[in-house]
Amino acid sequence: ETGVTQSPTHLIKTRGQQVTLRCSSQSGHNTVSWYQQALGQGPQFIFQYYREEENGRGNFPPRFSGLQFPNYSSELNVNALELDDSALYLCASVGGSENEQFFGPGTRLTVL
Amino acid sequence: GQNIDQPTEMTATEGAIVQINCTYQTSGFNGLFWYQQHAGEAPTFLSYNVLDGLEEKGRFSSFLSRSKGYSYLLLKELQMKDSASYLCAVRDGAFNDMRFGAGTRLTVKP
């Protein structure tokens, strides 16, 4: 157990729709990262938030956006869903002695 | 470009030792991590190297050579529960974002 939770566990959407995924980080961890993991691949970095500001972004289009709140929760929003957005979405709370990432259980998104 | 390469699959026998290699080319380097991921679950942290050399944690050890862009994860006294994917990841900048390899799927057989 990492103390990081995500909701929902599974989600099915259709192409063109919008989706919001939620994450609750460990208390005291001011940094949260979001990743997309396609089947059989490693996680791909989407973006990172520190104290409610985006401070790093991977190679994802602007329709992927996020928010971080003062209560250690955060959101990933994806607009205009495409079939290729089907993946496991992981959030990770950053902390520990080596600033390692503590992953939540993920949200499995299926786009039909 | 940024590449993190590791073998796709490996098989080993219960009780044996296995070494999973990882090579990387990234624009910056601020630490190398190994994670374990069981099917359908989130990755869990195994080890961290930022300086050259070997770090040992029980049955798991990780080695880093920054000049060669190379790391390995060594698993000793393999158990059936070690069957999982092992992900190599590099933290490559001032931010805490990490770049992951595709993972090595390890199967431990009796």
C-alpha cells in the first residue's frame, strides 16, 4: 500500500468524449506525476504538478490537462478522446528519501 | 533522443539468480530507478542508484555505470512471486519526472 488512491478503477468512454480521472496523494507530498501506460509498455510521463502548478510535461497534446488541489488531490482531464487513449493511467506521489514515485493503483480507461 | 532499453522477456528457475540489464541515453541524469510491476497492478519501487556502483537490498541488488549508460538489477534466490515485469526508469532532469523503459517480463519456473 502506497497511500495513493485513484478513482475510478475502470472507465469506458466513446471517441470524442471527455474524461476526468482523480488521484489522492500521500499527505505531505507536494508533487504528483501522471503517466499513461499502454498494454505491454512502460509508463509514459504526461505531466507533473508541484504546489498546484504544472512544472514539467511530456510529449502529450494540450487536450491532456491537469489540476492539483491544496488537499493533495489532483485530476487528469482528457478532451476529445481518441481510441489510442485507451490505457492504464497512473498517478504517482513523489516523496521518500530518494524522491521516488509512489504509484496509485491506476485507472483503466477504454475508449470505444 | 531519449532511449531506455531492456530485454522484453526473461525466464529463470526458482532458487536461481537472474540479471536484468538496462541501457539508457537521456538528455540529463538525476538517478536511475528499478520498479516491479505485477500484472494488473501499479509499479512498486525496488531500488535507486545515482552514483556508480552496487546497491544491495536483501535479495535485490542494482548496479549503475553512468559513463556507460548502463544498469542492471540482480535478483537472487528467485521465488515464484518474483514473476513480474521489471521497469528501468531514469530521472533525467531537475524535475522529478521519470522516463521508463518498456519493462522486462520475468517468468520464474519451478
